[in-house]
Amino acid sequence: MIRLLQRGSIAKFDIYLDGLDSRKTGRFNDKQQGLLKLPIYQGDDDISGVVDLKMNKNKKIEHLGIRIELIGRIEILNDQKQSSDFMSMGRELDAQGILMEDKTYKFQFNKFEKQYESYYGKEVKLRYYLRVTMNRNYGQVKKEVEFAVQIVEQDQEDQPQTSLKLEVGIEDCLHIDFEYFKSRYHLRDVVTGKVNFYLVKIKIKYMELAVIRKEQIGQGNTQQTENDILVKYELMDGCPQKGEVVPIRLFLSGIDMSPTLKNVSGKFSVKYILNLILIDEDDRKYFKQQEITVYRKK
């Protein structure tokens, strides 16, 4: 049950979504609202329920109509002028008239379009919500309730995998290559690979692997980028020997990640980078970054 109250008003709304007891939920870190626990809708799911309208000690309420909308919105947190709706569907719950008592309305949006996955990031979020509005001559009574959309990318699962091989070198000092055995990973996957040391003439203290989320907002010269290190994992402690091979094994299931998002509605993209880092005894860093694709598996 999701209960919404509108206090200090002529009326209040309670919204009850159908099937919440059996529906999967997800946790999302919203920069403005904190941790959210939202019901998740996928594929051809409908969203339905009832709206209870309760009058607040009024004998009657004159109104211009009551409406419920399903809205998908992209919000750029540091520039609200760039925020916009990418979808909006509406249903009339009640025509203009006079309310004399409490009332209950049913609503349903059948197999509504799920074009994009919900995303709550540092500088941008993509959210879905229901909004109930009572229009009046002197203002409105309204309230919103959020839910989440997740998209399974079966085509990513069906495509053949390719490995990723890169080299890092400093002339006459360091020569290594490393390989990630896959280029695409689902959200509960394991990154595996290896690092080969061919030449080591600098004193390495340790080696680590980091997962970086890169938010890119806007296009062209006005594009803004926000990098966030999600996790660091130590692969090796101490200086390796020539010919040594260090395995890579990193579990993604415990990391707060979304799928890769590419040019969402022309507003933003979300990319994921694996960053292999070597640190020497003087705390100098040598690193190589590689973008990977992350997707949601059924």
C-alpha cells in the first residue's frame, strides 16, 4: 500500500496500487529524497489501482475536474531548465462538478510504454510517477507517487562475447598487458581476466581495479561529465616479478550500478569504466581505462 496525504487542504488523496504484495521492489538512492523503495514494472506490465478522495470537513467542493497522469521525466539536478517530460498519459477520473461526499476512483494504464530504465544518479535522474490533480478556480489539490521501470536487454545476452586486451608501458621500465575475458556484463556478473608482467624495473607497491560510473549530460561543447568511483578492489600487494600473471576477479552484484544508458532522449548517457591502477613506491600512479557495457539480464 502506498498512502499519500495532502494536509491542510480541502481534500486529501490516498492512492492504492494493485498487486504490491507480490510485486518486486528496488532500492534507489535519490540525491534529494534519500533512499527510496519503489515497486518495479517491466515488459508488458499494467499499472492500476484506486484513488480515494476524502473531503476535509467540507460539506461540498466545487471543482473543474479530477485527473490522473502517468509521467516519465528526466531531471537535470543542477539545471532545471533542461529538465523535461519524455512521456505523459492521462485519464479523467471525474468531470467538472460538485463533490458532496468522499469518493473512490479506479484507474488503469494498460501495457504503458517503458522506453527507458529508471535512473537515480548524481546530477541526473529519470523517474516515473503518477500524479493525481483536482483542478479548482482557486488552485489545485495534487499529489505524486513514484514507481520504477526496469528493462531486460535480451539482445545483449544473445550476442557473442569478445575479450578486451590492452597494454601499459613505460620505455625500459614497465611493460604489462591485461585482458578482460568479456566486454559486456550483466548486473550480477563477475569481471574476470588477467594481468601479465613482461618488464618490471620500477618498485610497485600495489595494483587495484576500480569501477567508475561516468554521467555525461548534454551534447557537444556544453556537455558536462561527472565521474564517480563506485568501488576499488586490490588485485596485488607488493612488487611483481617478470613473467608473473595476476588474475582478475571482481563481483558486480554488490555494486550499486544501473545498465549502460546511451543518449537517453538526447539528454544524458551513463557509461561504466574499468580502471586498472599501478602505484609505485613514490605514490605515482600508472593507469589504463577501458569502457564496458553493463546490461540487465532476465
